[in-house]
Amino acid sequence: MIDNATLMVAIAFSGSALMVTLLISWLGARRDSYLISWAGGMAFIVVALGLLGLRSGAYDLLTQVGPFTLLITGMALIYLGAIQFRSGSTSWVLPAVLWTTAIVATNIPFVLGLSGVGTVMLNLSCAVFMALSAYQYWAGRAEAPLHLMANAGLYGVTSISFLACAALLILDGELVLTAPPSNWAEQFNSIMAIVGLTGVGALSLTLNQFRATKRHQQDAMTDSLTGLLNRRALFDGFGDTDLPAGTAVLMFDIDHFKQINDRQGHAAGDAVIQQFGVIAGLGMRQGDTLARIGGEEFCAILPAVPIEHAKAIAERIRADFEATPARIGAEIIPATVSVGVATSGHGEGFSSVLSRADAALY
């Protein structure tokens, strides 16, 4: 077997490559804060493992407190990154509390000369951070089941390897160590660190790319002003299909919109469009589709609704929009909307029904 010091240096080199890759990825997508948390965590771990690998068998206070504090800090940042990845939360409270507890529980025994107890606490602290990171990925597995369950598994096994190191030390019952622990659990832990870093790094970067691709696709299908579907999304979803009989198509057009822009400015026009998007969205049922298809025009698709019911929905949206004008500060921007309604016959395509709704609008 390779000696433990060599394994630690190897892990440090592996972690350095992952750290640089994560940092480069973050520079290209700065809103993905979990990337910089992971990169920062890897930086602390790399420095800690480098120092541990170069200590030449020494196990005094200096070679314990400094590297172990760096290692725990890196683990805490990786856990913070897992929270940010799953929930988007940037709260440092729980990671900070756990980090403080781990630092105190690990370093006080070392300061008191109980290096065996301190080493146990170090391994338990790392195990907790790895287990909590595994939980974050497991809890969020619905987003990308295979990748996130694999990530959770790698973190979970790494946590177990730290627990094994702690368990052997507890069984030995040595309160004071004069040299770094050397046993099968330490070897297993080091190997798992290499495998875990490589696997977690690859999976994390893949997940980040998956998210970025999904986000770009969503941006391409979303109207930036209202957050509704855009024309492309609407026609990609319905353009070449026959609508089920009895599907209503509603065409909305904000009245005299050019005059609003000319008289009150484009900011007022944008406010009117956004206000209509909100009110029309509130008027939709579950399963209905609403899109802004260009300028001041909107389209809604309402499955399985009688024509009179569709007209009632259209009238309610029209009345609500007129009664709830947009505002910019204290300025009120009155506006109205016209609506055309058509329902599909048997075997009738979306484009045909849309044309009839458009004709009804005018």
C-alpha cells in the first residue's frame, strides 16, 4: 500500500485541479454561488492536505491545529455549497454554527494534549459535514435522479470512511497520539477521498452544465418582460398539432398601445404589458397556457371549456385589467384590452383556431 503521506499529497494535487476547474466555471456563471463555495472549500482542503502530507511524521500541536482547522473549514464550505446548490439559499447560519462547534470540539483536546481525542473529533466533524452534504443531494434528487443519487452515494461513503477512522481510534482507547494514525481505516479514508474528489468533481460539473443548459432553454422559451411563455414556446408546443375538440383559444390585444408608448413613454408601455400579464395569469385555470406572442398581443389556450365559459373568462380578464391599471410610482396608466375567442372543432389544428380567434378579436 502507498503510505498515507503520499496519498494526502496525491489528494491535494487532485483537489487543486478540481478547485481550478470550479473557479473557472464560476467565473463564467457568477450567479451560481455554489461553485465558488465548492472552489473555496477545495482550496482549504488542498492546503490542509498538503501540510499534512509534508509533516514528515510529526504530530505536535502545530501540525495538528493549523491543518485540521483548514480541513474543517473546507468541509464546511463544501456543505454550504451543497445547500446553495439544492435550495439556492445563501444562509451561512447553520454551516457557521456547525463549523464553530467542530473547531472547538477538535482543537481544545489538542491544546490540552489529548491528541487522540482531538483526532477522533476531527474525523467525526468531517463525517458529519460529508453526511449532511449527502443528505442535500439525496433530498434534491428529483432534479436529476441518477447524478444526484450518485453524488449522495459518494459523499455518504466518504462520511463512512471518516467514521471508520474515528471508530478505530475509539476502540484503541488512546487519549494521546505521538504519531499520525496508520491503519486500514486511514488508508480507506484516503482512497475514498481521491475517488470521492474525482467522482464528486465530475458529477458536480456535469450537474452545473445540466442546470446551465436547462436555464438557457428556459430563457429561450420565456418572455423576458412578463415571465410568460413566448411565441416560440407557444408554437413549439401547439403549432403543428390538432387541438382536442372544445379547446378554446383566446387572443388578447391591448387597445391603442402605440399611443400609450408615444404619450407616456416606453416605461409606461412596459408597465402596462407586465400588469396585463399578471392579471391574465390570475385568470387562468390549472392546465391552461398563457403566452405573450409579440408586442401587446397575448394568447391563451384553455382545454375542454365550453364557448360560453371561455367568453366569461375572457370578459373577467378584460374587466379586471380595466379596473386595475398599471402604475409607475404615483402615475396611473389606464388601458383596456380587446379579446377574441374561438373553440376548436374535431381535427382542427391550432393555427386554424388561432386565426379564427384573431379574426374575432378584430
